Amino acid sequence: MQYGIDHWLTTWGLHAVGALFAWAIGACIGSFVQVIGDRMPDGISIIRPPSRCVHCGRKLAAHENLPVFGWIICGGRCWSCGGRIPIRYPMIEFAVGIVFALLYLELFAADDRGWWAPVCGAFYQSHGVLLSLPALCAVGVLLAALVAATLTDLRSYSIPLSITLVPTLVGFVAWPLQAAIALPISPTKWPLFLPGAAGTAAALGGGAGLLITLCLTSAGIWRRSFNDYGEFVREGEVFADYPHARREMWVEVRFLLPIALGLIGGWIVGRGLEWAPTVVMQAAAASLLGYFTGAGLVWAVRIAGTLWRGQEAMGLGDVHLMGAVGAVMGWVDPVTAFVVAPFPALAWVGIVRLFGRGDRLCKSREIPYGPWLALAQMLLMIGRPLFVQVGRALFPAFCA
């Protein structure tokens, strides 16, 4: 009995240290993404100048830059001018740290055979932190991008491509690398759904189609959509009446056509061939299929909504955001997050209206959708078993 208690204390002591370390990493990332959210919409470098007081411009000392604790040490004020440091800085740092700590505990400490099984802790616990480092890095970069996209979208109603491109490329590289160093394990215990021969061929065909359409666009053979936007909309104007939105959707349909043909053609060829793709190829295909699913779902809604309303429906930033989610988490997550996102959004609108400020807030500004997509994905990442149970209850035929 004593041995069991000692073993339990040792194990959870190590997990406590791991969770604390994960929190520290998350808090640092929360501090960095706030710099991105503050500077990127204004076109300011996120590297220079170094962090400064927003009131007097004094360069912050090292201890003032400490996540959460720096704000506490300073008493929430600048030591030089006494100006207040917004409390949102330590709150976001603390919250992002909590998300990282919860993910660590779910992946490495929770029972991977019980309620937490959908988190795929079996994969991470069997590999440990070092052997699963590529996957962990991809997930961490995605979380940072979700927070950064939320901050920039709330401020400028746009999500810069540079924010979503980084996790996308990391996902494309990390998962094949993870497969190359992974231990032999059942495909059902992988964090991503590994496709078979036909799915792998479809992903490769779609990737080839993406390269073709990017080359045609970069060479100027195909023009980009909304290339005359500046002729109708003044710089800095967020909500504008652009008269040719429907026309531009056909430009975007042409952009997507080689990708769709590549996916379909690859699937047909893959079904006709007798070949067994390697785990590395399957992991790369899983990331590609996730990207195409996430981006394609939102892009389809964007095109359909714009053709129906005559005004741009959903931004390309949302398209790239969900593409990044798919590249890191596979094809299931962006679909689930897209379905879940309206619920917290509607709940927020209801709360705002309930407290009597809804008419003024809802009429004075539109609410960007990107933050709700990001929130839905973060909720899914830290509460996946709950979503799985709800899905099985609502759609038993699909979740059997």
C-alpha cells in the first residue's frame, strides 16, 4: 500500500512539474501573441522596437516582461510614468498558460483507456515528450496562431496570412517527421486519422493541384480575386460596398478547380492501384486532407454566401485559419469546430442583449467570425471527450 502511495505521489509530482512547465511556455506564448495582435494590424514589426510602455515609451526591463508576474511586480503600472498597464495582458497570458497545462495533463496524465481516450493520450504516453515533440510543436504553434488570429481579427476585422501560414507549414512538416520517428502503434491510436491508399493518393493529387494553381496565379496567368478592390474601397475602410463580389467568386472557383480535380483524380487512381503507402506518406496525406477539408468547407460557405447575398461572406482569413486547423489536427477538427462555433457566438449575442447593450453594440459594429472559430477549436482541444459523447448521442449512426 505504501509503495502504491509513493508511486502515485511520484507520478503526479512529475506531472505537476510538467503541467507547470507547460503553463510557463503557454504564458510566454500568450505574451508574444499579444505583441502580434497589437502591432501587426498597424504594420509594425513584431521584433523591433523592443517592448515599451504604451504611455511614456520607456523600454521595459527584463523583470517587467515576465508573463503575469511582471504585471504583478509592477502593480499594474509603469514604474516611470505611473500609467496603467491594461489587465488584459496578464489575463491572456494566464489563460493561454492554463490551456497549455490542461493539454499536457490530458495528453500525458489522464487515463488513455477511459473517458479521455478520444484525446489520443495513448499515442503521446507511449512515446513520451521527446518522441512526440514534432506533434506537440505543431499543436503549440496552432494554439498560438488561434490566439493571435483572434486578437488581430477583433481589432482589424482581418486575419493576416502570415499568422495562419506558419501553423499550416509546420503541420505539413511535423506530421511526416512524427511518423518517421514514431514507434509501431495501431493507426486507431494516432492523433490524426490516417487515410488508406485511395485517401493518400487523393491528398497527393490535391497537393499537386494546389501547386499548379499557385504557380498559375504567381506567374500572372490567373489573376487574384478582388484585385480591383482598391478602386472602390478607401484604404482602412472595413465594411464597404464592393459591387463585383459575385464576379470575383468565379475567379476563386477557377482557383480551386485544379485542387478539386487533383483530389478526385487521385482518389480514382488510388482505388485502382494495389499499393500500401508508408506511415510517413499517410501522415503527410492526413495533414493535407485536413487542410483541404478545413479550408474547403469555409471557402464553400464563402462562395455560396457571396453568390446569394451579393456581398463578401466570410473572409479569406477564416478560410486559411480553418485550413491551418486541419493541417495540424486532421480533417475532423475543422468540421467539428465549424459546427460548434455558432453556439458560443449566439450565446455572446444573447448575453449582450440581455444586459441591455445589445442594440448599441450589434448596430455599431459587426462581430468577426474568426474569433468564434478559434474559440470553438480551443474548446474542442481541451474538451474533446465531451464533444465525442455529444456527437455519439446526436448522431449514433455516424459515430458507431
